[in-house]
Amino acid sequence: MKDRYNRTIDYMRISITDRCNYHCVYCNPDKFKFLSHNDILRYEEILDICKVAVKLGIVNFKVTGGEPTVRKGYLSFLRQLKQLDGVKQVTLTTNGLLLDPHTMEELKDIGIDGINFSIDTLESKKYALICGKDTLDTVLNNLLYGVSIGLNIKINVVVGPLFTINDLESMIYFFKGLPVSLRFIELMPLGSNKRENKIEEVQSYFTSQYDIEEITEKLGNGPAHYIRVKGMKCVIGFIEALHHKYCHECNRVRLSSTGQLKLCLFHKNSIDLKPYIDDEEKLEEVMRESIYMKPEQHHFEDEQSGTVMNQIGG
Ligand code: SAM
């Protein structure tokens, strides 16, 4: 469907849990207070919302969290979502710790359209410092297994205060020969995070050190822009919510684990869909009217948002 600014909305990010097996420093470090299980939507309820979303033209879904893989039954949920009539793409964003080879095979069988691994550094100690667990090797092994069986894999690197050019160089060295997307994400000033300009340094590094070519065709459902680097198999992406505001082409809405429809990551307002789940017609009406009113743009550059990342899923 189109919203009032004529943007096509065809993508929904679904947070299936606020719980996480990591405690990343930039996510919501001080306020980890988990929701009660009773407040979290059941999978059937999420699927009911997705059915209505499909009717409205939202056909691409990203499953996220918290950490989606810590919720019991998530694989079966992904399978059902993928099999819903009209659904085009189902992708997963994860830290990858629980995606052992057996699980990767199952994800392949489900027909998952992509898996985003969040890995901010390849230095084990720094990795543990950022996320609270010394588990980098397991995550990398899981990722490499996924690549070996032909899954579509993206690596999300948040360019936060601890990120250095050494991190960038080791990432390039590790991923350059693999058919993956390596994406650098500008840190969003949520919670206690301050604005950073490091994403510009990362871009300049590529332009000054390498022979690059902009990729004009759209890869994926998100706002990343990509470059191809001569001699590298991986493509490089940049997601810059602040430096390059992409609100005019924003195609997404978010569903929180408690059933709140959030129309913009920045804006505090959200619409509680829970009361309407049993009434498909009313649910459709509420979703249609709410999405139509999606805010024109975020204002991260001016002020802080009240968004809590582990509840809304990035
Ligand atoms: N647990 C999963 C994971 O690790 O990918 C999914 C949830 S996590 C909130 C989704 C993505 O949001 C991750 O790639 C994470 O790095 C990113 N993220 C969290 N806080 C962020 C912030 N302040 N700015 C930019 N990205 C952020």
C-alpha cells in the first residue's frame, strides 16, 4: 500500500522477543528489564497480523528481536510465515550464536531468503567487550557453514565508538573472498549512544584505497547502498540513517513483540494491534489507517528517540 507521502510500504520487521543472549553495549545496556511472557504475542497472533499485512501489500518480512533464535519454536514460525499465501521474502537478523550447522540446514529447507549476522569486530576480546560473550569463533563457524550451503548472508557491522580502521581491515581480509554482503551501519543515537561520524571514515577508506563501483540495482529490502570493490567477491554496503536520510523512500513498518505497530524507529508513538487480532476486518482497517499516517521522517539529528532497541529489533 501507499502512505500519505506516496511511499510504497511493503516491508515489515517483526520482533518476536525482547530477550537476548547478548548484552550489546549500544543496544540498551542499562535498562535490560524483560517483558513478561504473557505480554508477548503468540506465534499464531503474529501470523494473523502478517496475513492482514499481506492483504495490504506488505509481502517482505524480517524476523528479529531481541535475539529471535532464543525464542522456542522460531523455526516452525519461520516456516509458517514463509508458507503464507502472498509472502515473498522472509529474512532473519541474528547474532548467529545459535545457528549451528543443523539449524542452518533447517533454515535452508524452510527457504529463508537471507540471514543477517551482526558482527561488529573480528577481534575476540573486543567482540566480547561489545556483546558480553566470548563467542566470536562459534558465530564465524556458523556463518561459514551457511555460506558453504549457499545461504544468502549479510554481515551487519555497527560502526560504534570502539570501531577502528584495524577492525575494518580485518573484516575486509576475512570476507573479501566470500559471496556475502558486508554492511556498515551508522550508529543510531538511541539511549546513551552519541552521534558518531565514523561511517564517513569507512566510506573514505574504500574510495581512497580501492577501485570501487556503485551498484545501482536494489539489493535487498532495506535502505543500504552498495558498492562493488575490484578484486572482492563480497559486496560492501552502507546504511546511514543520519548522514543520508532515506525517509523519503522508507518502505517499512515494525511490529514489536507485544503487538505494537511502530511506523518509524524514531517516533515514540505506536499502535496497539492486540485488541484487534481476533477481528480481521477491524485489524485491516486499523493497520491501513495507521500505515497511511506513517510519519514523514525521523529527527534523530535534532533529538533523542525513546526507542528501546531490544524491544523493536533495529
Ligand atoms: N539480536 C539480533 C542481532 O544481533 O542482530 C537482532 C536484534 S538487533 C537489535 C538488530 C540490529 O540492530 C543489529 O545488527 C544491531 O547491531 C543493530 N543495532 C542495535 N542498536 C543499534 C544502534 N544504536 N544503532 C545502529 N544499529 C543498532
